[in-house]
Amino acid sequence: MNAPARHWPEYLMEVAGLGTFMVSAATMTTVLEHPASPVRGLLESSPMIRRGLMGLAMGLTSAALVYSPWGRRSGAHLNPAVTLTFLRLGKITRRDAMWYGCAQFVGGVLGMAVASLTLRQWISHPAVNYVVTAPGTLGARVAFIAEANISFVLMLVILSSSNHARMARFTGVIVACLVASFITFEAPLSGMSMNPARTLGPDVISAVWRGLWVYFVAPPLGMLAAAELYLRIRGRRAIRCAKLHHDDGPCIFRCQGQVHVT
């Protein structure tokens, strides 16, 4: 049997995972930023606190997805840039990488479609703006540099943690902390995406399309650069798997000493 026939459960898990992330992002942004929200009224003069709460919410969402049964099964990439990086590292086949990427883009669009149907007029308000990620007031160049840098840091931390015997089980927690920090401090520069599929979903639903190239180029560039650095420091044999959290369950990746899907 070919990969799509054997691995379709993992592909659907990637769809559902990013879709869930997008619904969470849209819901929390509405709660924190819509003028009619009592939370926004309470924190009107504290944008940093609102971003901190948003970061906390999305960090918890990320951790929940990584450690969920579906996340443990699919690897919880939820991001074409992550999948592309593991393809470069030789931990996923080209066919699986292609289907993962397609699943992630579908998940981003479907998640936003569900959010727009649920939140209706609230999500279209300019203060929420369909949780679109777009360059901040400093422009596309700064947004590009910021996205590349945070993507570099994220992937370097993922590789360093997931391939460390004592730290591997905490990778999801560490990633959640990074997501929370980036949203709190970096979001004014680029909107904090690190993910082409996360950016495309809102753009499709809102038809904004502002600075899309930044989010399609900078995150993969940053993550691939981190992978190259890791390879030079640790070598290819140090990379155990393409999962952010690995248990003893089935694995479709080229991982070391784990149970594989046949």
C-alpha cells in the first residue's frame, strides 16, 4: 500500500490539529480584543497584558495538541515549515511531507471557516480582523527578519530538546513557553506566525493577503537554517525522530528504535 492509503489517519490528525489551533486563536483574540468584550474593557489600557494572556492561551493550546493522542501519533507538526525541515533532515519521506503540507493548509483554512461561522460579526471587526498575521508598523522587512529569527529559535530548541534523553518529554512544554513569549513580545512586529498555513487560513477567509510572502519565506528559511546549524554541531545521527513528543505508539517517520506503522 502507498503512503496516502496507509498514513491517512496522521494526515487527518494534522488537519484537525491546526484547525483546532486556529479556532482557539480566533476565539481568544475575540475575547481579548473585541471592543464589546468585558475582558477588553477591563484591560483597555494594557495591550502588553492582553498579548501576555493571548500568549498563555495559545501556549497552552500548543502544549495540549503536542501531548494529545493525535499529536503523539502525527508528531504535531501543524506547520509546513516544520515538516519541510524534517524532510531536509531525512526523517520523513517526500510523499508524506507533501501530504502533511496539504493537510496543514487545509486545516488552517477549515479552522478559520469554522471560527468565522461561529463568531460571525465579531471575528470580522477590525480589532479582531480574522486573526490575520501581517507586518507591523515597522514594515515587511522588519517582519521578515523577526519571523526568520523566531522560527530559527523555535526549530533549534525543538531539535535540541526532542533529541536530548532527559529533556525530550518536556519539548511540548518548552515550545509552549516559546509561543507564549513570542506572542507577548514579538507579535507587534509581524503578528507572530512562524507558520505559512496559519497565515494562509485567515487570508483565505478574509481576503486580506497583506505580506503573505513574508510568512511563506521567512519561517522555512529560519527553520532550515536552524537545522543546518544543528547538523553541523551534532550530526545527523543525533536526530532521533520527527515527532515533538514520542511515546511507544506507531510512528510513520524514520525514527530510531520506535514502533513503525507498516
